[in-house]
Amino acid sequence: MLKAHQLSFQFSPGVPLLQAASLTLSAGQWVGISGDSGAGKSTLGKLLAGYLAPQAGSVTLDGAALPKSGVQPVQWLPQSPELAVNPRWRVAKILREAWTPSNAQCQAFGLQEKWLSRLPQSLSGGELQRVCVLRALAPEVRFLVADEISTMLDPITQVELWQALKQEAAQRQLGVLVISHDSALLERLCPQRFHLSGGQLTPW
Amino acid sequence: MRQPQPRLRAAISLVVTGLLVIGLIASQWLLGDTPQQMQFEARLAPPSVDHWLGTDALGRELWARTLAGLALSFWVGSLAAILSTLIALSLAALATLSSRLDALVSLLIDTLLSVPHLILLMLIAFALGGGTQAVIIAVAVTHWPSLARVLRAELWQLRQAPYVRMSRAFGKSRWFVLHGHLLPHLLPHCLVGALLLFPHAILHEAALTFLGFGLSPSQPAIGVLLADAMRYLSGGYWWLGVFPGLALLLMVLGFERLSRQLRRAL
């Protein structure tokens, strides 16, 4: 179980972004987070994945702090896949940075063989996002923080990506935190949803 | 996607420059002691069929002395540029380890940049007793700050890049991140930085030698040739300054062009 307990965080003194925000994510659970721009959704996601350290409160996985080394059990997926890949690496190398997915998994996420020898710049945003999502699904991973991962994609690619992720998450009992502005998407994907406003999480 | 054309151009430039450098180095064996041979019957002879680029006040062939001077400048410039780049890279890497070290490196960069270049060069070369080694060290120790500033900024930016942070989240070691993500990104900067430092290093070597703090006047360095030429220019012996100066200019421009094309290609 991934637990955020009384998280507080601020980038500038006197301007709190998160104020004692608490959240629990269990295995296989999908939780949605919505909120205005600048409300702190991404910051919450980064805190949960260990990319930022909370100024107060704690993030625990099964009661213990997040591990300092090895493949992190909580992976963060950013909105822009272009920033999530080394522009000098070919797709095959990018994909295998964390683990080596099987052909069936590549097919499930719609990855094509011909992409592997290409540089990321030659792939579309949707194609690259599929690569990034699959890359983050190493066997050690138990929770995903999907931070607006489908915002920049066309509707068909969005559906394909979420379907593939749903299937994989169901098979492996992955807990997924979906961060999005799209209320309709969150309603479809996540039985439990929160709205982040004024540094507090409110169920909706 | 990378376009093949800039890489092809850079490759051609690299091959041409490489061949010229190899030719320059090889010419030193072929020349033997020609740059030092004096012909008193042909003192200050203008360019002609017998004396291609003319001769100096002691009747020494200027083409041989220019080639020898270029080779010497090449070695001094190369070693100084490589040393300078290594200092810049090491300090930039050190600066990323903690904010205190960063402040210290920044202070060092600002201090060195605020001191007039040539004075520092002269002081270091003088303190080390002059000669080739002193010039190389003096040029290397004074030329790294600008490159270090660029590399430091690049490293700071790169360390915050999502793909670098994600690599650590994928369980990759600091060493893997360094050689897999950071260094390949910095390598073109280092290469271009070193190539851009090279002409500076040559020019400062020439300047130091010209001012008497550098190489020995007995060595046929470009700085020595230009310093000698100054005394004869007013007498109409233009070739003494023009040919060594032109050769230095062509070498500097050649390396500048190569660095520009490599920057585009990499």
C-alpha cells in the first residue's frame, strides 16, 4: 500500500502548495486527481514517486520509506514523453533501460518493430508515450503515477493507451494514480477521485 | 532526426584537418635542421623560386621556420586546450555535487575571469620559469573558466532533466547516469570547447613568446617569428610577418571551422 500522510510542500516560502494532504493507494486501485493548473497535482505525483521530498508528512510503501536504490516500485510518468527520454538514444535502448518487455507486451502497447531503430525525435508524441509507459512497467514496479500522460494525444491513441495500461495493471495488480484535467476521463478510469484545491484533497 | 549532411561535412573537415596536421607533424622529420640553417649570402631575401617564402635576418628559410613554428604551436595549443578542457570538466562536475562546491567553483571562475588574462599568463609563465612546459601550464590554467561555466550550467540543467532522474528511478547507478546520459551529452561541448580553446591557446602562446615570457627565442615558434618580424617591418621586409601570420590565421580558421561543423553535427 502506498500512503501519503499529511504531506506539505511549498516552492516559495509563505506560498504553500500542499497542506497536510493525505492519500492512500492500494494494489490494483485506480485513483484520480483533478485540480486547476498550479494546484499542485504534479507536485503531489512527484512526492509520491520520490522525485521530491516532502517538507512535512511522509510517503510510505507498506509502512516503510521508499527505497533509495534499485528500480523504484513507484514510477512517475510525465506529460511530455520527449522530456522523459534521452534524445541521443535509439528507441530500443530507451525501452530496455529499466527492463526488457516481451514481444506480447510490446504488441499490447502497439509498439512497432520499426520504431526500435529510430531516434525518439522521429516518433510522434503518442508513439513515444507508449514507449515510455511500457518502459515504466518493470516487474518491480507496483504503483504508477500517470501525470497527464494522455493530454497531448488524439482520442484514438488515448483509448488505446489506457486500454493497454488497464489490461497490464489488472494482470499485475498495479495501483495507478491518474492525474488529469479531464473529468470525463477520470470518471471512466477511476472509481475513487479527488479534487486538489488549496493544498487539500477533496473526494468527488 | 539528425541530418546526414552536417555529419558528412564535419567528417570531411575532420579528415582534411587531420591530414594537414599529420602532414605538419611529418614535415618536422623531413625538415631536419633546415629551420636553423643560416645562409649569410641570402639574408632578408624576398620570396622567390630559390627562397619560397623569403628568408629572415640570418638567412634562414621562412617556409621551414613557419612550418616548424606551426608544428610547435600545434603541440602547445593542443596540450593546453586538452588540459584546460579537463580542468573545466572536472570543476564543472565537482560543482554539481553540492551547493557549497558550486559556490566555490563559481567564485573561482569569476575571480579568474576578472583578472586580466595576459597578466595572469605572464605571472604564471614567469613563476614557472618560462619555456614550453610553462607556456602550456600557464595557458591551460587560465583558459578553462569560460568552458567550465558552460559545462557547469549544462550539467545542472541536465541533472534536472526528467530522463536523467527517471534513469535513477529505474535503478541505474550514478556511474551509469554519468557515462550513459551526462557525458555523451557533454562530450560535444567539450570537443567543441577544446577546439575553440585551441586557437586562443595558440594566440596566447604567441603573445607570451612575443613578450618574452614564453618559448625560447631560439625555438622557431610563430610568436618568435612575429616578434622578430616587428623589427624589420618598417624596413619593408613584409614577408617576415605576413607568411607566419597568415599560416597562424589559416590554422586558427581551420580549427574554428572544424569546431563549428562538429558542433552542428554532434
